[in-house]
Amino acid sequence: MVQVDLKEASGNLPQLIARAVSGEDIIIVQGSKPIIRLVPIGEVEQQVLSEAEETDNTLMEEMLSAFEEG
């Protein structure tokens, strides 16, 4: 994971984006506080879909259990 100060990032954004797309974890910080993580869209979409699928499976199991208990 690479942490880059916001001022430095603003002057190097194209390079940071390229590094993030290639798989490097880039965190932009303001002072010592992390404020942004550069992540390729595909990873974010996959994470959201995985979480939605997990939630859906949990709800289905709960509904099936409630139905079987009757």
C-alpha cells in the first residue's frame, strides 16, 4: 500500500491512476488522515456484487428456515 499526500497526488494523478489500475493499492492522505483510496472500478463493482449476493443468500436462508418452521 502506498500513501500519497493530497498535494503530491494532485500533481501526479495520471501516474497514480495507472498504478492503481495495475493493481497497486493507492491511498491519498491529507496530513495523516486517509481520505481517498484509488481502486479500479471493476474491483469496486465486484465487491458490491459479492456483498449483495451474500446478503441475498442470507435472506433466502432465513426465509426458508422460517417457512420450514412454519
